[in-house]
Amino acid sequence: MLRQCMILLLTLVAVPQATADPPDAVTTLPEAVTWLEGEAHRIIRASARTMADGTTAFPPQVGIGYEAFWLRDYAYTLEGSIDSYSDKELTDACRLFVRCLDADGAGVDCIKFDGTPIYKPGFGSMGVHPVADGSPFTVAVAWHTYRKTRDVQLVRGIAEPLARTMNAVPRNPATGLVHIVPGEPQERCPYGFTDTIRKQGDVLFCSLLYVQACRQLADLLKVAGRDDDARHWTAEGKRVAQSVCRVFWDRQVGLFRAATVCCREHDIWGSAFAVYLGVADAAQSQAVATYFRDRHTGIVQAGQVRHLPGGVYWEKAVSHRDTYQNGAYWATPTGWFVYTLDRVDPELADRTVIEMVNDFKAGGACEWVFGSTRQLPNYLASAALPLAGIRAMLERRNRQP
């Protein structure tokens, strides 16, 4: 979720590429996971900042650069490293993000440390309307918070605002998919890790986030004693998942497309996430995994993953080619990627994780890398989120005979 106004700043803090494995390089997957868990915890705690109201915020990185509390990055750290937080920190942050929903129910992009909610990327400068992923990530924060705290009263108190925020998600009534109205200026930004990409029409990644949030909201509504509402959201999640498989899938290539109007490129992150969520059916999952295995060299650098297939760039993007969201390599999706790849090549999946961890050990867990460029070390989502997919991969292996 880098903001345009920060691109120059973050370029100035780039560090040299790690060109060789560190002397203490890990060689096995268990070693890699153990180190990554410790590193995720370390940088989460090192990032902590106190907001004006006393809430402890956890911005996306350690040090300057992202001077606010970003919703989606925080949600990703909960998914991979929730034990790094106290119950009070979790509850305070959850209440903050729910309290900052706008009058129509839209979730934030970020919240300034003085408590000012920002609904559009670029500190309010990008898009006409709130970012499309704020509502699903608000639900995700609440879901992860309850999973650790088991605070039923918290859930009962926020159930209605959570349902309201899901109803605020912009969708295509014909498909149920999350929709960004085509045209200029950009009606709203999509998923925050592609907020400089001008996706329009029905959009894959936000639709997947919506499916995930439907499931999570249904769980929370059951806790709140609202079983009928829970059944509604379960059914809605299934309906949208079916639309994802029908609308975005490209059988000839074996990947899902990112959008239906502008930026229809094949989406590596979105395809991996669709498999990870169980939205992709068995044949689609196998096809995506095979694509990842056969084209691994073109889409992976040191265990970190491009948004798009090798040599492909977005139809319309703010960032230059081979930088940031338009060709650089990120660790954020590596967990989903290896969870998918493991279906056809467990050895390559393990090697991908090991290479990522050794790259982190040599040069830090960066926001993104490309060739000799390493941007923003000590980036929380890069260290924390891959753990969720890696653990899911290992759990699946343990279930197999």
C-alpha cells in the first residue's frame, strides 16, 4: 500500500541486494519456519507506535515511511503472527477500525496516528470513493481478534457494524462480484497491494477477499447468536465464489484474470489466493499449481513473487515497470504461492520458502525486491503473512496418508 507521495522517500532507503546466502543460512523447511516466526514477532513488536488516544498502532514497517496504521497490513500480521499481540492490543485495534467506518459503512485504508480515518489511498488522494478492500479487511481483523481473545461481548457489540460494512462493498448485481466502475477518473482503488493499478470492471482479488469475509462474518454472527444472518452470509460467500470461478478463469492459460474491463492480465497473486481459499475447484487448482511449477523462474526471485506472469505488465499502472506493483517481487503472497505449488512439487515449494528466508536473513524482509534493488526492510506483511500459507501447506501434508 505504498502511497504515491512516498515512492521517492522509499527509493532513498533502498539497500543493496543480498547476493549470497548468509553464513547462517537455513537448509530445511522447519528451520526456515522457526526463523520466520521469530523475525515476524521481532519486527511486529519493533513497529509499535502509540496513537493520540492511547491505542497501540502497528504500521506496516519499522521506522519511518508509513506514518499511519494501515488496516490490511495489520490484518495480514494477525493471520500469520497473532500471538505477537496482547489481547488488549487486539481489542483496542479492532474497536478502532470498526469505530472508523464511514457513514455509509465503508472501511478505512488507514488511520493517522492522531485518529483521523483515511478512506482512499495516497492519504485520500487516489480514487473518487473509498478503497474497495476496506470492508473485508475490517471483518478479518474482527475475526482474528475473536479467534484469540474469545471475547463474545466484543463480537455482539460490533456484529451490526460488520454486517453494515459488508453491505457497503461495491458489487455488480448481476454477478455478485466486487466491481469498480470503468472510466476516468478512477472510481476507486482496488486491493491495496495493487492500489496503483487501474483495475476496472469486476475485480478478482477484492472478490476473493469478499468471499473470505463472508465466511468470517458468518462465524462471528453465530457467536453473536444471529444464526439466520450467519446462514445468509455463508450462502452469499458460496454464490460469489461460484462467480469467481466462472467469470475470471482462463482455461487455456490455467490462471485467473485480475479484472473484466481494464487490467485483465493473468493474476499470479489472485490465482494463488483462490486456491488457498478453496475457491478454485480441483481442476483449476491443479492447473494453477502446474503453471507455478513450469514457470517458476519467471515469476519468483529469491522466494518472492511477481503480481503477473514473467515479462507481463499491467495495462494501466502508476508505477514504472519492474518496480513496486508493476513487475517487482514480493514476499506477501509467498505463503499462498507455495500452498498451491505444493500440490504438484513439494520439493520446489520447500525450496521457495528456504530461499525467501535466506534472502531475509541476508538483506531483511523487504516490502519488494527487484534485481539489485531492495525496498523498505523490516516490512511486517512480508515476514508475517507467508506463515499462514506455509502452515496450511504443512497441515495438509500431515493429513495425507
